[in-house]
Amino acid sequence: MADLRRHAINVLTENARDGYTAPAQGLYTHQHLWDSCFIAIGQRHYDVQQAMTSMYRLLSAQWDNGMIPHIIFEPGWRYWWNRRIWRSWVSGYAPRGVNTGGISQPPMIAEAAVRIGQVLPPGQQISWYRSIYRPLVAYHEWLYRERGGHGNGLVLQLHPWETGLDTTPPWLESCRNDPAPWWLDLMTATRADKLANHLRWDTRYVPASQRSSVTEALRLYDALRRIRKDKYDAAAVLRHPPFAIEDLTYNSILVRANTLLKNISDDIGEPLPASLESAMRKNEQAMASLWDQASGSYYSRDTRAGALLKEQSIAALMPLYSGCIETSRARHLADMLADPAIFGAPYPVPTVPLTSRWFKPTRYWQGPAWVNTNWLIIDGLHRYGLTGEAETLRRTTLELVRKSGFYEYYHPITGQPAGAKDFSWTAALAIDLLSAPDQT
Ligand code: 2M8
């Protein structure tokens, strides 16, 4: 295991840039929000300064309205959804002198901040918390103001990229009933989408069969274009949104982030604004409305249809991480995790159930196991006292990485690696899982 840790540090060192660590070479070279948080959670074990620097860099790109963008562009690197496509400058809230995305990603920053705090000496811990507290509060306030005003206390997301699980089936189901843009229909009719396959840039690094399809990618591009047309202003976008989903993963992570932010505020003796505390409470209570008794599962809700999106995905297990569900429900989710007809694979956790019609074992977010979602589940299981289940998943995750290398994702039945190689959050989270008390 000492070797695994050394190799993981090497991967992170190779992927390090000025002030942040890129998710991977070639395919993802800019700074991504939740990647940076997972990476910092690993880096804190051997270079806490680097972990802190990347968090400060994320916060330095915060928009004037409080949003922390899902990507910060670093000049000079190629990327298909690049700064000229995002054009963050169309919004009056975007920071000057840096180009970013116009949406956010799962709010993992409070988790990374607390994990960093845990390895700092007490005096330094408090000054660290003080230095990130206000921007974090502003970020959570933005989430409730911009994305929580529509109803019952949950926040909604406008684009699948905000969930981090880009092509996850429930989101793709949500656009199935919407007409595709005319130009995409035309492309499909003339088979130009097949031609476009040859022009793809991502497939230089990863086989097309492991990535999103051209049609999916262009559909997501169309959604981006529509949000950009409204200058990334949620109120305007919500008049005719391409997507408007109370995402289960996002809300689970936010509920946990709220608890951690509250802990930070207690530690530094600076109370949270009362309106934010009230929004946090409502959010937590509203999680129950995502439960479907008939099928015994949690789902995201499509606010346009006013209904739960009953397509199963790994999101179903994320309320474990939220920490706000009853113990009996947590137990039920742990049973789903072990069930071979749902998530019980040899190399868990598949991102859609093994028996789902969507299941494709090596296609991006539609079947493969990912180390970051495993980490969230392990953490949740531990907090519910489901220690045996947590330890089993920790061991199988480390075994997978040791067997197959630090890849972006893995075939959940064979353990075969897929996606980008030398992937940073896989390496970082392996370091963190190795540092857990009971090392394998
Ligand atoms: C993937 O997302 C980006 C778009 O945001 C992409 O496809 O280029 C997702 O896996 C996302 O969760 C991740 O943060 C990002 C970088 O690793 O890649």
C-alpha cells in the first residue's frame, strides 16, 4: 500500500499546474470545482499548502453574486467546452481577468475545507476557517437565492454538468420529451452526427464507446447555449429552461455542506445569517419529498413536469452522504448497495443499476464505478454507523485501484479501467482511503 500511495502522489504531481491540480492530462486541464475539492482531500495528507492554495484559487473566481463556477479556465490549454463557448463575460457578475463557466458544480468546498482544517494545528485551523468562511457563506446564499426560490426548499440545477454526473440517465430522460433543436435534428437526419464523430477531440484520449455520444454532447451544448443566451441569470433561464431539476446528488451534497459550514461558523464564533440557517433547515426537511414509497427509493425531481424522475441511478445512494435521512432509510440504502440486482457488483458501485436498461459498463456515468461517488458513500455509511459496509467498500475500492491503476472510472463487473488515465481525484481519494484507520 506504500507503493500505491507513492504512485498516487506521483500522478498528482504530474497533473499539478500553477495553483491547482488538473483532473487529467490532455482531456481535462483546467480547474474544476468538485475535482479540486476531492483532490484537496487527498493532498492534505502530504502537502496541505497545495490543498489550501487550490481552494483559494477556486474562491478567487467567485462571481459577484456569490456563485462559484464549475470551471476556471487556465490560458493555453485546449478543452472542447472552452472559454469562448462559455463566454462568462456576458454576465455582469463574472469576475474580470479570469474566464470561467457560467454554472456551478456540487458544493464540496465545505467538505474540503473541513478536511484541510483537520490536519492543521489548532491556531492555524481557525485562521484557515476564517479566511474561507465569508466566500463560502456567500456561495451557499447564492444557491438558495438563485436556485431555491421556486418552491419547497430544495435547490435546482439548470444543466447536467452542474451535477457532475454529466450524462446520468435521469437527466437524459428529462429532455427526452422536449424537441431537439432543429440543427441537431438536421444533423441526425443527414447523418452528419456520424461525421462529427470523426472530428471529436476527446476521443484522442478515450475511446468513443466510453464517452458520451455525439447526440448527447450536442444536446448538452444546446442547453449551455440557451443558458448563456440568458446571461446565466436563473430567473431568466427559468422562463424556458432546458432543464430545471432538483437533483438528488446535488441536494444531498449541499445538505452535508451546510452541516459542515455550520460547524465552521461555530468553531470561529461567527454566526450564520438567520435567513441562510432557515433555508438550510427547509432544504433538509424537503429531502423527504424526494422519497418514493412505492418503489422504495429516492429520486431527483423534474420541476418542469412537477414529478420525480423515476429512473434509477447512483444518486439513489447519495442521501447516505447527506446525513439527514432516518437510520432505517440509511439501512435500506445499504441493502440496495449490496443487492446484486441493483448496485451489488464485484467492483462497486456502478453508476446505474446492473439491471437497468441504461446500464453500459464502461460508458461515462452510465454504468462504470467511480472513486469519488464511492468515497461519498463510504463517508455516509461511516456516519450512520454502518461500519462493516463502509469498510468493505473502502477495501474493494482500493483493490480496484491497485489492480487497474488510477483511472477516471472502471467496469464494475471486471474492474477493467476506462476513461482518462492518471486521473487526479482517483489518486487523491485513494490516498485518503489509505489513510483511514483500518488500512488493508
Ligand atoms: C466531466 O465534466 C466535464 C464538463 O463539466 C466534461 O465532460 O468535460 C464530469 O465527469 C465532471 O464531474 C468532472 O468534474 C469533469 C472533470 O473531471 O469532467
